[in-house]
Amino acid sequence: MNTKSAWTLKAQEQPLIIAGPCSAETEAQVLATAHQLKDTGVNIFRAGIWKPRTRPGSFEGIGRPALAWLQRVQAETGLRVATEVANTKHVEQGLQHGIDVLWIGARTTANPFAVQEIADALKGTAIPVLVKNPVNPDVNLWLGAIERLEKAGIKQVGAIHRGISPLGKSVYRNNPEWNMPITLKKLRPDLLLINDPSHIAGNRQLLAGIAETALALHMDGLMIETHLQPEAAWSDAHQQITPQALRELLAKLSGRPLASGTRSTTDLNDMRHSIDYIDEQLIDLLSYRMQVATEIGNYKMQHGLAVFQQERWAELLEKHTSLALSKNLNEEFITQLFDRIHQESVRRQHGVLPLIPVRAVAVGQ
């Protein structure tokens, strides 16, 4: 097993930047991407070698042959290289090929047995290991995975915040749940904490805002998926950006090209793209809500229930306004917004319950 002394991975004045394709697809793609990234401020080149997929039949990575490609990246560009491991076989092969940094993915973090096996396989090594938060909002599970590695003697362990898998539709691929990294940082202020805006966004238009928020929360760096031709990527095409786009993003985040207090036309266009995407998501969510309201109308018709239920409306309104206030939204605005949403919901329910009269303007389901 490779036990060579590893380099030191730690917080620095400038954010630590990890970038590269979601998946290593071909040797030419990996090397060309790395060469374009080497002078952009990137510290570590990342590429997925093994790709855990929800269902069989999807592209699950090139596997061991791609590790040699990462060795060429090291030799030709001088960049450190990183990849994800999910079992002991991955660990052994990664160490054999001199990979500089390993990370444990969200699905693996959620399984303490898998993390323990990886920790045992890493005993006696000095390689840095980063741990993504689990797919569920459990800070203790995240911290437990980190502690298992530390108890195995791994001296350099850090964390990656990639958000939480949403239960329903969301603007984000993974909801940020910013309280998770904040809590982890309070519990372990010594830990290196990296943000993964690519997996939170799921869409490149939202990337900049998430990255800005992460750095504003004093996270130590960013992991951003970067591809020569994002639209043609074999995995996660929508959330990857080109090396040139990464260069522009990092320049904006550092503030170098802009005078203090000013924003460029590119900034404005990026923000408008974000607004457009969020608006599309709002419309999708409203459409989904109306479908559920119609299903509720069918249920009420089958069980002889009235459309308007005062207690339900009062409960919804109180809950929505309380949540809105906690998120710095105007109470009157939220009340008027949900009043109109409820009116449309009731109108749809009366489509399946034509004989029940409307008894109020603002009603609940």
C-alpha cells in the first residue's frame, strides 16, 4: 500500500479551488481540461473515476484505466489530483496510482459501515480525505464519518457541503441547507470546509450565487465541475461549466476585474439568467400544487367533504407567514400571494365539485 508522505491540505488566504469534469470520459478530454485549468487559480484537478448511479445501465465511470490519465495530469500540469472512492477496492487502486486527495460521496457517507471499511483501508497513509455531507440532513452522521477517518489515523480530514436531496420539486438539485455546514463549523472550527455549488445548483445559471453565499459564510473553498463541452458531458451536463466560464467566475468572486461597488454587464446577465430559471421553477411548482389540489378535490367529492375549511386555511396562513418572516419576506406580500394561490386551488376543486358553493374568497385545502 502507498504510504508516502502526502502534501498538506489546509485553509489559506485565497479559497481552495477544486475543479474538473464530473466524469473522466476519455484521456484526451481529461488532459485537455487539465491544461486549460492549470493557470486559472485551480489548486486541485478533480475527475470522477467511479460514478455511483441510482439505477443500473447508466454510465458508472471508466474505472481503473482512468487513474493513469490522472497520473498524466500530475506529470504534465503539476496539478494535484482528486477522485471519489466508495469502497476499499477504489481506495487501494487510488493509492497505487498516487492520487493526491480522495473524497467520500454523499451516498457513501450515509452508510457508517462503508465509511468504516474505507477508514480501515486508509490506515497507515497520509493522504487527505474530504467527506461530503450525507444525502439526509444529519450533521451527526456527517461528523461521525469524519471521526471514523480520524480514529483510523488520517490526519488531514475535511468536509464538502453539497446540499440535501429534496423530497419534492426544488429550484435546486440539492437544497443548500446552509445550517448544516454552519453547525458543523461550530462543532469543528478546525475542519477544512469546502462548498460544492455544482451539486447544489444542478444548473450552471445558479452556480455563481451559491458560490458567493458559500464564501460569504467563510467556507474555505469550492469544488466546481468543469467540462470542455458541458452540453455533451456524459454525466451532469446541466451543472458543468467551461474552463473559460470558471476563469470568469473566479475572477468575479475575487473582485479583481471590478471596481469596488460596481457590477459588469456580464454580472447582470448572469443574475437575469438566474431569475429566469427560478421563475421557471416557480411555475413548475405552482403547476404541481394545482395538480395536488385537484386530487384533493376528488377526495372531497368521494367523501362528501366541503371545499372550504376555515381551520385549515387559518393554519396554512399562520405557517406561511411565520416562515416568510423568518426568511425576511414581507408578511402582507406572502398573505396576498397565497390568497391568490388558494383562490385558484378552490376554483379547480369546484371543477370537480360543481354543486358546492364558494363560501370565502381566501380558502384552504
